[in-house]
Amino acid sequence: MNIETESYLNQIENWPKTGKHILANYDEETIIVYQAYRASIGNFALKHGYFGGDFRYTRMSWIKPNFLWMMYRSNWGTTTGQEIILAIRLRRKFFDELLNLAVASSYSNKMTETQESWKQKIKTSSVRQQWDPDHNPIGEKVERRAIQLGLRNNALESYGKTEALEIINMSEFVAEQRENRLSLDKLHLPRERVYIPEKY
């Protein structure tokens, strides 16, 4: 598995406790996002290096750079239809472009634009942005917020067919660490740091 890992207890010492933050595994050129699928979709992607077969480009698909949020969503790979955990390595440039295109999934009075303007954007945007409560290894909410991006139309076509530099099967690693989540001194996760996009 070509992803650097580190002790969970070491990592939480450096993670923000509150606020909206993109926690991710990244280097100078690339960033990892996660998805979970049933075997037919996950195994196709692993074999071919892109999403096809039973994967539906007519539906919105959500990507998550935060590993623990993916673990919460998939119940550590035990939720039906989410048994195959994939790590998808993207160019940071492409990920940053997705962030720049993203429209918030819900309207807030704190926004500078009108609700009508937001409604028009949400209809046409190919990327949707949502901030959700982050979770600890046993699924409890924490005060920090984690981002996920919903992709459709051109953004999803690019992501699914051409932009994945590498698709990694995380399922065995997830199964191993699932047993460690109740003994936090043994738990290891992909090494994640706060990610600051170039344009956001």
C-alpha cells in the first residue's frame, strides 16, 4: 500500500480541534481521496485504473479526503455496498480546481450572495461542497468539520475516467485497523495534515 501511515495518537496531537479543515494525505504534487463501493464497482476500478462497469455517471459521487470520515460513513468497510475501500490519488491541481468550482450544498445567511443566486449555482454546478462533523475512530462526532465533495457531469467524467493517477485497495488495511480502533495505542491511519489549497 503506497500510502504513508502514522499512529493515530501521534496525529491527533497536531490536528485542529475545531473549525473547518481539510485533513488529507498529500505531497507536493498529489492528494488522496477516499470512496467505498460494492465489489463489482471497486474491483473494476482496481483492475482497470478508472471507474466503469456498474459505476453510474448519471449519479452524484462523493469523494472524501479525510480517512476517518470515510470510516464513519462506511462503518470501517462493513456497511453493505461499501465493503471495498478505495484510495484515489489525484493531482493537487485537479483537486484544487474542484474546490474552486464547488457550491455549498445548503444555503446559509452567512453567505455573501442571495439565496436565489445560490439556487441557480446549485442547479448548474458540477461540484457540490459539504462540511460535516468529523468523527473519531469509534464513530463519535468531534467539533472539527470535515469536507466532502459531490461530483457530477463533467467533473465526475474527468474524475472517473482520466484524473485518477492511482487507485489503491485499502480494504485489507481497513480490516486490520478496524480491530485496533478500540485500542487506540495500536491504531494507525494514513498520515493526514491540514491541506491548504492554492486557490480556494
